[in-house]
Amino acid sequence: MAAKIIDRLGKDVRLGLPLGLGKPVTLLNALTRRAVADPSIRLSIFTALTLERPAPSSDMEQRFLGPAMDRLFGAYPQIEYARMLRDGTLPANIEVREFFFMAGRWLGVDQAQRNYISVNYVDALELLLAHEPNLVMQLVASDGDRLSLSCNTDISVDVLSRRRAGDVEFLFCCELNPELPFLGGDAAIPLAEADMLLEPPEPFELFSALKRPVGDTEHAIALHVSRLIPDGGTLQIGIGEIGDAVAHALLLRHDGRIAPIRAACPFPDDGFDESGPFSEGLYSVTEMLVDGLLQLFDAGVIKREVDGAAIHAGFFVESREFYARLREMPPDRRAKIAMKPVSFTNQLYGDETAKRAARRDARFVNAAMKATLLGAVVSDAREDGQVVSGVGGQHDFVSQAFALDGGRSVIVLPATRQKAGSVESNIVWSRENETLPRPLRDIVVTEYGIADLRGRTDAEAIAAMIQIADSRFQAELLDKAKSAGKIAPDYELPPAHGRNLPGTVTEWLAPFREDALPDFPFGSAFDATERRLLPALSVLGQAQGSRRAMLRLALKGRRGGATADDCLRRMGLDRAEGLRERVIAAALKGALREVERQGEGPKRSGSD
């Protein structure tokens, strides 16, 4: 089919690709290889979120991930242009421009960084059209004489609508994949709309997003967020550990199991007290359909319908189990999940009156990397300009929160992170690059509580942010604010906020972890041994780079403790050879013993 495409279009191919799962990898790779073989072909690609299975960056990562790669991530094929970008062999006649990266995957890859385009998701359509694509390709599902855009209605629905109206011309080529669930509504199109349709004899396995363990930090953040969500309101959450934790906390609230956990909270009350089951239920409008939302839908928390649907979403990338649940869902039930373009989900323009009525009491919950004392948020890039992921739809939803009556933006982030073996604060005085400027400050949540910043003075916002910062950094942050004249010289942190430490969070949650706050609220592809290894590998990873820390763990491992045979065998260290392997094996045993001694088992997963 790649040859036919070149025959139809000539040798200047301007390709528009969906982000994430919607890429037709078989067809895409064939076209890419043809351009590699023929330098006279110019292939220009506009896309986002190129999915890749992880490439282990260390010996321990290889030992852990290597033997289980297909089980954990699916046998998803390598996208050729990504491989060549990464190893520096992408020829000059192929150009790739992306407006959103798979988080952290393209750091230090110069060509990818140079060709990144910073744009809000809702504006990406116009950028694509400015690219003047003469080819659009997509992975699709089929049902008789209909195709489904399935996982990617986000931009594709509007692009095809422009073509039907005669505003743009392009060749629309599709690849079928039987694992992709068929979704109707805006996602369904006539079979005849595809100019070319590839049905590979051996379809590739879909990318499977890996669920990572939810630790104390994530559970604590989610428990605070659960107090912000009113019954009958509107919800948007993202993918990842915090998204899973928020969905789980809402389930605990709905089932009546959250009250004793909240009652034990050691952090001061901040005035937010939404509680009780979701009798009317929530409506969800979200760019990304994630497993947490599907879990809430299955449990009857998300059930308030708008135009016959309880969920409106723009795209999804999830686990194989998630795809199977959508495929196997009764058609009338699946119809309650309506895939829409981001021009619908991410903005109020277009039928604005109806959208405003539907999106009442909206809570848009989005994760960030850093937040400043003045309320600015950093979510897409490092301070040196290297892009970690992208803006995506965060600005779109925050803007909606300010435009909607009763709407609130909820930015969530851990108070600290580990970097180069030390702890640093995620709440900082300032940052040069900001994803959300401080005029858009609203609600910020860490494991230590909720800061309500909307309408506050700078001094009030600074005080609120310091109160949810880690106590190891509060004095330094306060000194910077006082030096800048932004808070009164005699202001003192209330004593009740002086215990913002990981140990305080652990002490709060420990009695509830086993029964109410599991590491994997919605299941995991990791087996029992791997779940036991995860927290120990975290401890080991923090020690690596410090000879003293590694020696301490190794000595602890040699003293015995936790039975580690299965873990050592899984890591290929049960018959360690040479001094280096023996030290690593002993250190791993020491890390397992340390986790055992702390009584956290697999429940420690990323808290500082």
C-alpha cells in the first residue's frame, strides 16, 4: 500500500498522524522504509505522543524489565522513525514534528527537541491544517460496513469533517486492528470514507500502558482531592498513579469507607468537606479516557448523562485489559461512553450554552512537575528548556475552570522528588518557564493538603503554598518570600503545618494500607515477586551513585533477614559471579530487608 500512496501523491508526502494509539504502525513503517530507500521522497510527519516500549537504561532495569517486556507492555512494534530519531540515523528527507511527547522519552534527543511544537491541544488542529497534509492515516476498528476511529477522535473527527466540507483535500488511509474496540457516535464513519484500507494478516499487538504502584504520597493527594468533588458535578482526571489514586479515593467515598481515613488525617482542615456517596453521580468530560474513569463508570459513580452519555472523551491509551473491557461491554452500555473531538471536550466554544449547563461544578484534575509560591505551574519542560512531555490540554481545562460557574482547576503534585540521590522540593519560589502563569492559579494539592489560591493576594497565596510544602523546605521558601517583600516580615508558619514529612503521611495511612489503600487499586501486570521487588529496587536506585549507601545495603543484606531467593532468581542474581554482581545481589537483599523492616512491603513506591 505504501507504493500505491506514493503513486497517488507523488514524492512530497505531508502526513498527519493521530497521537498515541491511533498510529497505523504497519502502514506507517512501510511508508517510512520506502522514504529511507528513496531519498527523492520527502516525508514530513505531524503528530504527537509516539508510543515506545521502554529501553532499559541500566543493568538493573534490564534485569527487571527484559524478561517480562511483552507481558508488561505488549508486543507493540517499534515505530521506525522513532528508532532512527533516537539513534541519529533519520535521513534528511524525513522530518517529524510533535506537539506532545511520551513523558521523559525524548530528553537529550536533539532533533526531537528542536522539532517539538508547543501548543495547547485544542489548537493543534489548526497547526495540522497549516501543515497542509495530503495524507492522513489512522488505526481503526471495523463493524460491517462501518469503521470506528475508536481511540482517536481527538483531531481526526474535525479533520474528516473539513474534508467532507471541501475545505481540505487529502488521502485517508486506514489500518484495521481487531484488538481495537469499536466505538460509535462521532467515532463511527462509513467504510467508504477510507480511500485505502489495510487489513494485515498478522495485526500488531496494541501498546499496553503499565500501571505503576500507588504509594503513600499518591494516596494522600487523592484523599485530599476527594473532598473537592461535589455530587452531581463534572470530572476530568489524567493517567498515572495519581489519577488511579483519585478514582480509588472516590470509590472509597462512594462505598462509605473513607470516613475513618479522613478522620485520622494529621493535617489541618482547609474547609473543603465534600463527602457521602454519589447519588446523582458525576458526568465526565475529558480529553483522555483513562482506566480510573472507566472504574468509576462501572461502579455507578459516573452516571449523570449529557446527551445520552456519561463520559465524553477525545482519546485513550491504556492497558490490554482496558481495551478488552471496552470490546466486551454490552453495546447499549458502551454507547454511554461517547468519543468526541477535543474541540468539544477541551473548550466551551460551539454550543456554548449547552456545554455550560452540562459542565456544572466542574473539577479538572491535572498533574504538574513544579509549582511556585505565587501559584504558577510547570508541567511540560525542565528549566533548561528540555521538553519532558508537553502542554497537552492542561491549559484548555484550566481555562474552562475559570470560565464555568462553579468550575475549579485542581493541580496535583508530590511535595518533593528524588534527584541525584537527594530530595528537592517541587514547590519553589520561582521558575523561568511556566506552563500555567500565576493569573490562572486556583487549587493546588500535595500530600500535605489543599491550597486554595483563587482570588487570594500574593501574600495569602504564598502562605497557603508554604503550608502544603515539605517541612524540610518551608523555612527556606519563607525566607525567599520575605526577602522579596511578598509576605510580612513577622509572618510565622502555623505550628500545625510544621509536620509535613513523609513519615507523617506514612503514620497516617499505615493502618489503612492493606485493606483500603492498595498499591494497585485496579490490578497490575506485575506478578507477586515483581511487586515485592518494586519498592526494594526503588531503595536500591536511590542508593546507587553513593558508594557508602550501597555498602550499607550490602552489609545489611549479608546479615540475612527477608527471604530473597525468588527475587534474586527473578533478577538473575541467584548465582552472582564476580565482585560487582555479588555486591549488587547483597545490596538488593539489603533493600528487601529494609523494606521488610519498615513494614511497608510493596506499599512504598516513590514517596520521598
